[in-house]
Amino acid sequence: MHDSNPASRVLVFDSGLGALTVLREVAKARPDAELALVADDAGFPYGKLDDKALVDRVVAVLDRYIALLNPSLVVIACNTASTLALPVVRGRFAIPFVGTVPAIKPACAQSKTKRVSVLATPATVRRDYTHQLVDEFAHGCKVTLVGGEMLASLAEAVLRGAAIDEEEVRREIAPCFVDDDVRTDTVVLACTHYPLILDRLMRLAPWPVTWLDPAPAIARRVAELLGPAQGGAARGPQAYFTSGSMGSEALSKSLAAFGVEIASGQAIPLAV
């Protein structure tokens, strides 16, 4: 339990380990910030939940971990949760929230061929919010929305030390690559899990593209909201899992690559 509320304690929340890609960038932008990763592994994946169940789940998790960790700012490092739950949690808690939305605007602005694909979860692809972003910011780009059925779970498995079939990854990303005499040149990574396996995505792509990760932009917004840096480097980030799991040796090793360790005082598990 944290009793004080320093100006730079940040809770980074996701349904699983995708939050690591955002936490990494926040740590670079603000090494003075005390960071906590909260992974709702007991509720993963969020795409299986209907809208009300998802919002209720996010509120329940944040109720518990905001009380436990007393952060000054929360990042919802999940596109699916952000599009539905942000208005609710902003009305419920008196601290700032930073959400994650598909980076369609910058992708369309920088595309040379005007062929952009958005690689997301099926739930994010279905959201009206995503389609509104395309309508508002496409500016002459042809935007292909691609729902990866298994990609987030594959990325999660990699970090937990499991072997995966790379042909599954290849099949998941193949629809992103459109060649109608002009080729896709930009792919938006609209799920925070996907940058976890960026090396594989690059290797398995049929041609080189720019892979657009929203995490650096999220980190800039966090730094702006936190205000001036508070001094030296904070202690390393701590990870909390809603299952109460202390993880495996493989997971601990993957987390260590991000400078993260599993918190010794895990909260009571939060049932699905």
C-alpha cells in the first residue's frame, strides 16, 4: 500500500502485457516517475467481453489498484478499453487518465503511397470510434482495417516463454499488405501487444513498411501532464497481476528486459 501521492507515480494498465510497450516509453520520457504496471491477466482478452462487461471490469480493476497504489495519473494502455471506459473512469476518479487510440491521423499524414493499414483486435476494428477516426483523418488515404484474431494472444505467449507458429503470425498480418498497383507503406499497431513482437512482424512482412507504435506519443502526453521532472531516477517499475500470479521464470526474464520486476506484495486475486 502506498500512503503518499508523489507528483510522478504512474499506473499503466492493460488486459495483459501490452502495457509494457507503453511503460517502456514512459520510463524513457520520465525516468523520475515511479511506475506500476497492472495487467488484468485474469480478464484477458478483453475482446471476449461485451461492452458493459468490459467497462464494469475496467472499473473494478482500477477501483482496486488506484486504492492500492495511489497514483497521480493512470494510462489505459489498451485501445479496446480506452474507447469504452475512458469517459466512465474520468467521471469516477479525480486524477488524469491518458488513453490509447489508433494512430490513424499521424499514419495518414506521413504515408507516401496513401495506403495505410490499421492492425488491431477485432473489437477495436468493430468500434464506431475507429471508423470515425478513419472518416476524420484519412485525407485521401485508403485505410484497411485488419482485425487480428490471435495476434495479442501470440504476443502474450512469446513473453511467457511459449513457442508459437510463425505461420499464424504471417496469416494474421497478411491482410495489412495491399498491392493495388500502389503498396501499403504504413501499418498502425493499434494494440499495445503488437510491438512486443515487432521483430517478427518485420521479418514476416512481404515488404518493408513503417510500423507506427502510439507509445512514444502516449509517453509525451504523460510527461506533459506530470509537469516538471522531480529529480533523480525512481526505483524500477513493479508489475501487478490481477490473477495474483507471481509468474514463471520465462515471464520474469521477459519483464526484466523491460526493467520491470513482479511486485512482491501482489493484491488478492480479482476473479473474472
